[in-house]
Amino acid sequence: MDSNTKRITLAFTGASGAQYGIRLFEQLCAQEGLHIHLVFSKASLLLLAEESDWPVHGNSNKMRQALIERYQLSDRKISVYGIENWNAPIASGTGVADAMVICPCTVGSMAAISQGLANDLLTRAAEVTLKEQRKLILVVRETPFSLIQLRNMTQLAEAGAVILPANPGFYHHPKDLDDIYDYIVGRILDQLGLANTAGPRWGAETK
């Protein structure tokens, strides 16, 4: 991999809202000079099968190949890791990505990260992202929030994480669900410092 390539870890958990993560993945794939590390929790595979037509495989190599074929990607564009793959580079500070997004993020995953309970690759990668002072974005998909969940958010925000709930705006007059997904994806891209063509900005002319 080229040393100038920016690396983004995108993790899916079992929260409803798989389309947010899928649309983010598609936007990241369209960006030049970017490598995507993908991590799927076991529950996320069930949700992807339930909420999308994505190719879902428990085998990370098969999942990677299916995504490469579906999106006609370069063989070097993505890596896919099993949730128990402790040898993945993103499990270490020496191999940590430039940023990590958990989208969608369950409150259970958020709690584990906030308490330092790294018991799988997803939570370990998030822990490493925080300790190496890289950007960690949690697209939490839950409502309402309990006091415990709000305190976990506060602790993570104090540690440097960005809490970005999947709360879309409507000033741009969305015409379909894709417009709603793109609103959130655009906010994530802004946080990552990447080109954002996912949707209009406040004050921009809309049709």
C-alpha cells in the first residue's frame, strides 16, 4: 500500500440502519487514495441480510471478494477482517488506521468501548484509535437514550470520540430514503475531512 494512502476503518454492528453503513462504504469507495478496512460483528451480518441485498458471508475472504465484484473495485481497495482476527493490523497502534467509523453503532458496542472492554477486533480497533489519538466516529442508532447511555457518550466524547447519532435533517427536502441516508453520510465525510458530494449544505440552493 502506498504510504500516501489514507486508511479508514469502517465497522458494522448489529444496530438497525445498515443502509447508513452501506451508503458510507459506497462513498468511501468513490474516493481516490483511500483504503478501507472493514469489520463486521456477527450481529451485523444478520442485520445486513435482513435490511439489504448485500452479499453476506461469515468468511471474511468470501465477503471481500463478493464486495470487490459487486462494486468493481481494485483488489487493493478494501480489506475485510473477521471479528476475532486479532492479527489484523488495526488491532495494534503500529497498524491503526487514520480514522475509524462505526456505522451503525449499537449502544452495547459504545458501552464496551467507553469502559475499555476490548473483547473483539471491533472494540479493540476502536480502543486503539482512541489511544493513538486518531478520529473515532460512532454513528449511534438508538432512541430514546438512557442515562447510562448518555454517560457513556459523555465519557467517549471526553476521550476524543465524535458521537454522531443517525439523526437526519430535513431542510433539504429529501425525496426518498437515499436522501436521508446521504445527509448522515455527508456529515461523516465532513468529520473525516473527505470530499462530500453526498448531499446539499445548509444555505445551498436546492431543487
